Amino acid sequence: MRRDNQSSVSEFLLLGLPIQPEQQGMYYALFLGMYLTTVLANLLIILLIRLDSRLHTPMYFFLSHLALTDISFSSVTAPKMLMNMLTQTQSISYAGCLSQAFFFLLFGGLDSFLLTSMAYDRYVAICHPLHYTTIISQSLCFLLVLVSWVLSSAGALVHTLLLARLSFLRGNTLPHFFCDLSALVKLSSSDTTINQLVILTVGLAIVTLPFICILVSYGHTGASVLRRPSIKGICKALSTCGSHLSVVSMYYGAIIALYFVPSSNNSSDEDVILSVFYTLVTPMLNPFIYTLRNRDIKGALRIILSRGALSA
């Protein structure tokens, strides 16, 4: 790395959310409540899965990792945003910005791979129920999670190393509430051709291909159910896949709206608002979707609450 690249900027200024100063207090309380809800609700999901032996299955193994990833994903951006809103500061150090970008990409990619693993798990459960325990073994579950971590870490590291090569001589103001990769690339005064190419390539591997795998998986699942149509079979498929489909729709819907739909020149505020939905709202809603639509989770919650009431 050239020395002038390192010294071109020592910090970035985050413009934050497009809200009026007199509304800062109200939105601070709202986002603080959303972040605390995200952390506590996902921790509850992890705790229930750990404590109830009936939930020690591949599906809930993936769900516990997804809950942990959602906590981490929100924690990358929300605390800094809340701190800036509370202290009325906008700065983030150069090293802090690159670190935030790295972990944002890491946990975003991990979310994508875990959702794909869960879709495959549901496909096998419905289309090959007699061979489910043989195909979805404990070793395969650990392997899928390990590969998810390796691929997500590799993608995030490549992006971060390429960001570290860029100069930011034109300015250091980001029209965002966190160090978004695309915003940093646009701000750079260097040639970003390689960065753009890597963004396209890694995005294809970490976002597009997993999304296609999910669509193919649920396409086969739907076809399998329709080949032997019955009210019982359809209800079982909906109860098994409904929660996961809802989470997939929110996650990829936000990504498509944010990164794949062409935006107008004056839509930076809309992009920031969509990013709030992507980084705060979706991780907060995930545990409620799984809790409200999942009888096993609700049953485990009732058992834990009844034990607590008896011990009290």
C-alpha cells in the first residue's frame, strides 16, 4: 500500500439519516428500541434452542446461527449510528470505517449462505423425508456453516483490502449512517475499476447464486407438493417453509430494492432509508416471524416460562 493512500484521509464524516434535528430524539428512542429488541429477541431464540432438547435438529441448528448472525449484523451499524445521534457527532476513523465495512459484508454474506442452507434443509425434509436423517447429518450441518463462514470472510476480506488501496482526496463525507461499500467506492478519487469488477463478481457468488439456489430449492419443493396435492400436504409444507420464505422475502427484497433497482439522481435519502430496513428492521422481525409461525418454538417458550413460574 502506498503511503499517500494511507494519509489521504484520517477519518470519515457520516451524514447519518435524513431526519430533521428536532426529530432526533424521537428517532433515537425508536432505533434504540429496535436494536434492543433485535438483540433480546434473537438471544431468546438461541436460548430456547439451547435449552429444549426437542429443538436440537438441523433446522434449529441453522436458525440459532441465523439469530446470532442477525445480532452481529445489527451490532455492526446500530451502536455507532445511535452514538452519533446522541452525541451529535459524525466522525468515524479510517480504520473504524474499514472495519465496519468488513464486518457488515461478513455478516451480510453469512446471512445469505445460512438462508440457502435452511432452504436446502426444508427441501430435503419435504421432498425426501425418508432419507432426511441420512442426508442432513450433523457433519453436513457443521460443514455448511463452516463453508458459509469461510466464503463470507473471504469475500469481505477481498473488498476491504481493495478499499484500503483507494485514495480519498476529493473529500471524506459519506451520505450514509455507516460505511457502505458502494458509498466508499463512489467517494474515492482513485481508479475503482477493479473494485467495481470485484463487487460484481463477489456479489454474484455471495448474493445472486444463493438466491437462485433458494428459488430452485423451493421450486422443487412446490412441484413435489403439487404432484401429490392434499390439504394435509400443503398445510405441512406451508407450516414447514412459511417462516423461512417470509424471512427470505424480506432479506432479498431489501437487497434487490437497494442494490439492483436503478435509482434516480435524487434518491440517496431513499437508499439510506432502505438500508435502515435492511440492517435494523429485518433482523428485528426475523425472531418474531419464526416464533409466531412455529409451534415448536412457541412450545419451548411456554415450557421455559412455566418452569420459571414454578421455580418462582
